[in-house]
Amino acid sequence: MSTQPIISVQNLNHYFGSGELRKQALFDINLEIYPGDIVIMTGPSGSGKTTLLSLMGGLRSAQEGSLKILSEEMCKATKKQLTQIRRQIGYIFQAHNLMTFLTAKENVRMSLELHDEMLNQDMDAKALAMLNTVGLGNRANYYPENLSGGQRQRVAIARALIGQPKIVLADEPTAALDKKSGRDVVELMQKLAKEQGCTILLVTHDNRILDIAVDAKRLVARHRIIYMEDGQLKDEG
């Protein structure tokens, strides 16, 4: 296993607004995440989890301190630098963010089209193979509206992982799911991440996930739970 962190955060601060309306959202964050880690970040709503996740995902430029993703400094990064980093990261969101006018297979294929090296390959076959991996090969030609919540989230996982990203960021991926569907989704993410050797950072305030994480600690060497409150990392367990 590499000794170099895949995500390195040092003395990171972040603010919203300006002038008298300026408000600090993140306070002096220090964190290192290594290849193969599965990290669950929990804490109450409004604690800064999603803000930190968006910075780690290159969705906005870091403002103060140091944030290195895949050895690239993201503090005051340009739009071009952010775009290059985003292409190496898979994203899974609470609302799945599938294109409603595309089938499951087309949604997954769309992610491949972002990678130039894939354009001369059979992307339909790759998309179908990935849907088979998440147990939805028989739903490849279904539109999102004809899939259950758990199935839609599985399509989102397939879309996030098909490009073989080094990092997968998941923001409240089980919030809209029942207990069984949520557990299935998290266990699937863990299984695929282990097979592909990627790092997962999962943000949640769904306590049901923590039960899964505790079980998974027996199976995954670097499985961590960290707690965030009021814009600060408070504890790691």
C-alpha cells in the first residue's frame, strides 16, 4: 500500500460571503486519506461535511491552507485544474442526479464519454458490464422513472465507478432509501471499491450506515469513521 496520502488536508479554512456577511464554514481542518481507505464522515446537518466534500471533489477552489488531491494543490486552483481533478473522481449524490431522458445504460455510458481514451472502445458493452456488476443488467434499457430508489442509486454507483476513478465521493447516498436498500447500496460500494482499489469518502448523518461501517471494519483494513461538528473535525473512531 502506498505511504503517500491520496488526499492531504492541512490547516484548511473556508468562508462563504464577504464583508460583514462573511461566515467561516471550515476551521483548521487537518486530515490525511490514503489509497484504499474507506472513510465515513458523520455529524449533524450544517456541520460542514458537504462543504469539505465539495472542496475535496474539486467542485470549488479551496481558499486558505492546503488541500492536495492526487498530489495536486487545490488551494486557489484554476478552473482548468479543478476540471482535470474532477475527471479522476467518481461522485454519488443523495438525489442520484441521473438524466431522466436517458436509460440506465446511457446514464452510465455518459460518464465514459468524459474520458478520451474510451472513445474508440465499445462503450455500450462496458456500460452494460458495469450494470451487470451492480445487479441491474436486466434494467439497462429502463428509464430512471421506472426504477426504484435503490435501483437508481445503483445506476449512480455504476456511473461513478465505470471510469475506474482513484477516489469516490458519496454525499448522503442512502438518505432517501429504506434501511435494506441503504444497507445494500453501502455494501455494494464497499465491495466495488475493494475490487477496484479506489478510496471512498462517504458523508452521512444516517446512523444506520455506522452499523454497517462497524461490521465492515472486520473486513477492511483501513476503514475509518470521523466526526464533524461546527466546521471542525472533532473525533476519529
